[in-house]
Amino acid sequence: MLVDDFLANLTSFYMQAIMYKYVLPEGGNGMVEKFKNICKQYFSNGPKAAFIMSLVVVGIVVTIVSMRKTVVVVIDGEEKNVVTYKRTVEGALKDNRIEVGQKDKVEPNLDTNIGNHDIINIKKAVNVEIKVDGQQVDILTAEEDIESMLRAEGINVIEEDRVLPSKDSRVHDGMEIQVVRVETKTLTETQPIDYNTVVNKDDNLANNQTKVVQEGSNGEREVSVRVVYEDGKEVSRKIISENVVKQPTDKIMLQGTLGVLNLSRGAADQTLYKLSMQVRSTAYCDTGNNGNHITASGTATVRNPNGYSTIAVDPRVIPLGSKVYVEGYGYAIASDTGGAIKGNRIDLFFDSPSEVYNWGVKYVTMYVLK
């Protein structure tokens, strides 16, 4: 009975040595004293007690040695060898005062049993700033890349969204990350089709005059547009299809071609001309005894400062019968010809030789009238 009690107390002592810190060096003195008290309680001091005590001490030492483990702790790539008597990863880390933050990643898991020479990997969480959905969020993360971090934080990113930097970028301390929400919509719009203005030349109008023949009107079309929004703001739009509902009607205008010769201040006295040219002008008069000279057109020569006088021209340049205005001479009708009148030469009719003499030869501008 005495032996049974001794063995029971010894077993309890042995289990305490295994379960608690008495097995550690700082707890060794307490264990020895407790063991001595057990032996004194059941045995007198003597060889037998010493022998039993030796056996128990050997057993405790063997147990301590078997529980001692050397493990490698790798923190952010830096290795550290530590000794532990604890059974789990968590115990080994606490044993060596290695703190693990809430977001730190530990492999294997904290509750995993460890053995001698096992490796514990710890990745410390870093501070990251995320801008998403109009908010700025500061988080701690120990994920390797941005994609894993977003997934771990429950931030949903669809294929169309843009992530800056890219999702496969490695996470580092102080990193700034932006998630741009991209939305694409297809809209149907009604757009006007501008009408064209068609200008036709008109030889009956002055070149400073226009006339509207037909008013224009816009057409109409339905357009399908693909619009892209980033964080709710439109960034682009592209026409993907269109259908003309109404064709536009052209505006048609006439633009005059005739030059305007202002011979007086009144607008009513404007004279329209088809063309103008620089000519060499000479003068002639009727020297016959039978009245006025008959022109090549069959009409009598005439000098009328207030109306139309007679001039001779080259019909290949100025058709006979053309009405003209000669600078310094006045209005005239091209009704005569002359052997020396070729090209841009004209001969002006006067009533007297003195007028012919006074005119002489002049280079003037002649206007062919409408």
C-alpha cells in the first residue's frame, strides 16, 4: 500500500514535470525540492531513497531531452533557429517571445504540432492604402500580390475594372492601390444630320449678290453609342451603329458672277460687267464728206457722251454688238473694226480731229457689260 501511494504521487510529479515549466531550467530547483519531499514522505534517508531518486531524475532528464526541439523560424525571409519544449507552432513562438499579429500569415497553422528541425514561416503584415468606391481604406495585409489581397479583404473586382498597379504586382509596405470601377453602357440617341449648302453660279447676278432658291432642313438619325464610365464619370463614347430616319434637304443658293462698276455714289447707278481687261486705245473720227461713217455692223458712227458711242474692236476678242464701258471715254457699242485693231486694241470714235489728237494713245481698262 505504501508503494502504491508512492507510485501515485511520483506519477503525478512526473506528469507535472512534463506539463508545466518545472521541466525548464528556471523551474528545476522547485521540481527537485518537490521530489525530495515525496521521497522523504515514503522512505527514510538512505541508499534506497537515493537510488530511487536517481532513477526518477534520469527519467525526468530523458523526458526533457525528448521534448526539446530545435526549429527554424523564417520571418519575412530571415531565418532564426530557436529551441522549444512546446508541442504546437503557437507554443513554440510564445516560448521564444515571437509575436504574431492578427493579419500575419503563419505556416503551418498555429495549432499544428511541430517536430525537431521543422520550419515555421511567418510573413508580417504591411500597411497598404486602397482607394475604391470613393473611399480610402488603410489595411494590414500579408498577402503576396494585389489580387490575393483584394480577395482576402472581400473587395470584389470584375474583369472590366482597372487595378493600379496591376493585380499581379507584389504588395509592399506603404503601397497605394487604386481600384477603378469601369462600367460600359449602350445608349440610343437621336442626332441631327446637318444639311449641306449648295452654291450655283448665276451670270445674271452681281458677284456681291446671292439668292436662296431652296431652304435647307436637317435630317435625323438614330445612333447606338457605347459609353464607358470610370468611377461614374464618362471617359469615352463610340458610335457602334446608326440608322438614318430622315434625309437632310440641301440649301440651294445662287451666287452672282458679274462684276460691279460703281460710276456714281448711288446704288441704282451700278453697272454690271462680265469681264474687264487692259487695252491699248487710240482714236479716230469721220473724215468723209457724206456724213457719218458706216461701221462694220452697218450702223453709223456716233459719239454720245450721255449714251453709247461707237468703238472699233477685234471681233475675235470682243464680239460685235457688245456693250462696253471704257475708262475715261464712257459707254460704247463694239460695232466697228479696223485693219490695225488686233487683240487687246480698240479705236474710239470722236466727232473732231482735235478730240482724236487730244486722246492720242492711252492704256485704259475696258469693261464688257452684261
